[in-house]
Amino acid sequence: MAHFYGTLRGKGKNAVTKCGTKNSGLTITAQGCKGQIEVKIYYDKLCDEDMYSVSLAPANFGPGKTTLLAVGVLNMAYVPIYSGYTEGEKDG
């Protein structure tokens, strides 16, 4: 049974809807010539919450790092749990 829903609208007249379960989650990627944004929504068993993450990545396997922009609880209306982290970045 679907737990998550995503809608895509583009050039065509009709929107496309995709579904995800608690086990599969849902990942949406939108790309331009110089980069892409990836939004993941998923169920976290440890905190028993629906979560989200937003990342900025190079276009289609291009050079560069993926930057995690935000992570948070999907059903909360406040500042993300964390933001501004670059994958592979070392602490300190």
C-alpha cells in the first residue's frame, strides 16, 4: 500500500504520479545541464517518523561532490534537523 506520493509536471498536459511504500520510500530527481536536485522521502524505523533529505549533485555523473542540503522530519514545520553538509567533508 502506498505511503508516499510524488507528482511530476513538465511539458505535457498530464501530471504523472508515483507511489512509494514505507519500505521503498520515494526518490525524486530533477536535473539541469549543470546539476541536479534529489529529494528522498522515507520512513525511519528508529524514530518512527517520515523523513526527507534534499541533495544537490553534479549533472549526470559529472565531476564534483554531492552536497546534502537538508534532512528533517516530513510532518514538522520547522528548521531541518541539519543542513549544509558536503559528503566526504571531514569534521574539524
